[in-house]
Amino acid sequence: MAARDRYSRKLECSQCGNVGFAEVSETDDRRQGNRDFRIDELPKGFLTEFASTDPRKYMIRCSQCGHKFRFEQKTVYAPGGEPRR
């Protein structure tokens, strides 16, 4: 069984400025075609709109203003939270 890479990623709503850090994980086995991406913990103020094992397709909704956006977009990592490559 493959281990999982865990990291934090900043979520920021471009409409209202709501900010928080999501705790996420994905498989570290690069030979697999599927990254098995999962959001382990969403910050308060954000909801899952459409879950996916591909971070480019995972959709988030801001619960303050209702704006929807992709998880994997231009974001900032928490200090020390950058994924290993």
C-alpha cells in the first residue's frame, strides 16, 4: 500500500475575500494514473460543491457568498505545507 503525501493549501474566494487553509492528501506513488486526491479537512466557510479524485476538477463553494471555484488554481501554500515533488 502506498503512503500518502499530506499538505495544506490556502483557499481564497475571489468574490468576498474569505480565506482558510484546507488539509489535503494524495498518493505518493507516481506510477499510478490516479492521484487519489482527497480533502481531509475544509476550513470553516467553505463547502464541497463537486468532489473528485483529480484536484483540477474538485469544486469548492464559498459559504459566505456562494462563489464556486476550482481547488487547484493560483493559490499560496501554508508555511511548510508545500507538497513534495
